Amino acid sequence: MRPQNFILSLISLLLLTLSSLVAAQSWPDRPVKVIVPYAPGGGVDPVARLVSLKLADIWKQPVVVENKAGGSGTIGANYVAKSPSDGLTILMSATAEVVINQHFMQKMSYNPDTDLKPVTLLVKLPFVLVTNPSKPYSSVTELIAYAKKNPGTVTYASSGPGTPQHLAAVMLEEQANIRLVHVPYKGVAPSVSDLLAGHVDVGFAGLPTVLPHIQSGALKALGLSSKTPSIAAPNIPPLAKTPTLQNFDLTQWFGVYVPSGTPNAIAQKIQKDIVDVLKMPEVKEVLEKQGAQPGNMTLAEFLAFSNSESKKFGAIVKSAKIEQN
């Protein structure tokens, strides 16, 4: 390359970088939409609304949460993936639509790896393996022993095939060398209802969802899916404390994504402001009381985390031979 051409290219790059930085400084100049790809009230929705309320104060613009449910999160995720790359449409996702579904869905209208840009981790949420108090096991060790003596008789609930709850149970089967019977439900609520009624034997459920039932004695906690205890429930032991489950570590998590073409300067501003919100004492307290661990990841860290989680969940899907019905 000629020296003058190199200089012109360098000047163009600098101008592009400066214009991107200027755009980020004035961003947002309009209301921001936060897309939650699930129904109001459950899962990621309350976290998204809590964080969005604080972001509106920081950004001095309305931050409107819109629920676009359906397709195991893919409808809302596709909406964001196909939105303009101006940072004004943000996805606050669960795990399925960004790292799990692509491993077993035959067709998806977007590619999570190329159409969405990871921004930061919102929270990690451990699952709890729970059972009805009427069942003949009070610990995961007793459950494993019972399942080995009675193969194919212990049933487990999930919120549907390929969901994190399902994959957590598959991981349990593999590591404990037991065989359980999968009973899939259309969502978390009906699966928990049947666990409470004793119609199904065990199941993984999000800590915020089942903690009140554990505290009331309506459900019995056998173990936590994360390797570390939860601030909200320090008396529930991690499953990894059990000798045969030393490598057990699987959590649900919620993350923030924008369309892939969004300038890095804007994505970095979104990341910084969300992390600042998660560090607010009043926000941190609410999340930790629910059993959620607030995130604190840079763009690069969250990209690496998303890729790692995709490989982990993909391996479980392949091992269990899960396919879309």
C-alpha cells in the first residue's frame, strides 16, 4: 500500500471511530425498547422491569419493556435480531433462545451466533432439585440409591423438552448413572403444580420459583444445581457436594443482547450502565433475596461465556438425543 493510501485509510478509520464515539455519547436520543421473549410475570420479566426502571433514570429516556412470547423465546429474539442496529432495541433473554435452541431446533429464523451481539450477563439463577415431602428420599444420595434399586420408575418434571430444567435432569442421570422418566410440561407453573401435588417425583426448578414452597415445607430441597451455595438459601447444599456429582454445575442465566451490527461504542455504553444498575445496593438486594447472582461481565467476557455455555448445553442435547417434535 502506498504511504498516502495508508494515511487516508488511517484517517477514515479515525473519523469512523470518532463518529461512533460521538453517537454513543448522545445515545439514546429516543425511547428504548427492551424485549422480553416470554410472558409477563415470570422468569426474566421481573428482572428486566427492575433493571429497565433504573436505566430510564440514567438514560433520561423512556425504557419500555415489551413481552414477545412464543417459540421457546425465539419470536422475541428474532424480533431483536432483525431490528435496526442502533441500540434502541435490546433483548433481555433467558438461556434457551441464545444458546440452547439452536442445538435441536430444525429451523430458526435467526442465528444467535451471527445475528445477536452479546452485551453482558444480567443474573445467574441456580436450579433446585426438589421433591414432594411424601417421597421416600430426603437427600440426593437417597434419591440416587432409590433410582438404582428401582430403575425407570422415578419421574421428573421439566418445563419442556430441551429446556434448562430438562438438561439439568439429563446431566443428573449421566453423572449419577441412573435412569429416570421424563415428564415434560408446557411451562414452569404446571410442572411445579404437579410437584406440589406429588403427581411427579422430582424436578429442577428455578430457586426464586420454588423457594417459598421450600420455606413452607410444601416441597423438599435435595440440592442446588450450582457449585456454590446461594445467599438466599444457604442451607441447600450444592449437588456437587455429593461424591458422584462432583462435576455438577448448571445454572439458568439471563443475558443482554443487541443486533449484531450495533456499534461497539453503543454496546459498551449499554453494558456499563447495566452493570452500574446491577451494582446498586437496592437492586442487588432484591435480586439476591430471590436467589439471583447479579452479573458483571464486559462484552468480551460475556461473548466467551455465551460460547462456552453453548458448547456445554449443546453437548448435553447431543448426549440425550433431544430433537424438536
